[in-house]
Amino acid sequence: MAEIKYEIEETLGELSESAKGWKKELNLISWNGRPAKFDLREWDPEHKKMGKGITLSREEIVALKEILNKIDI
């Protein structure tokens, strides 16, 4: 399997931390040299290992923000 290369360009915020010390973060990440996208997933403290997550384009994150703004929490 080919190695996946990534560069965290900006950490936008942390949502939570698990008992094992992994943090769920929203970051701007460039995957395999492509333009950065918004990425939400868990990371180990050294950012060497990651959990499953989702990657969103700018348009998708704008649409998500609009949906979240409509929710009465």
C-alpha cells in the first residue's frame, strides 16, 4: 500500500481528548501535496497516527456551518 503523505497547515481547534490522550481536531491538511482541505479526526499526541475522519472542501464546510447554525442546541 502506498504511503499517505500529509501536512497539517493549520490547527483550527480541538473538540475533545480521549482517555488515551488522542485529540479530536479540526485542521487544514494537505493530503499527498494537494490543496489543503478541512479535516476532522482524532490524532495521537505526536500527530504520527490518526483515526478515521472526514475531509471537507471549503464549499462543504460552509454548507455544514449553515446547517449547524439552524440547529437549536
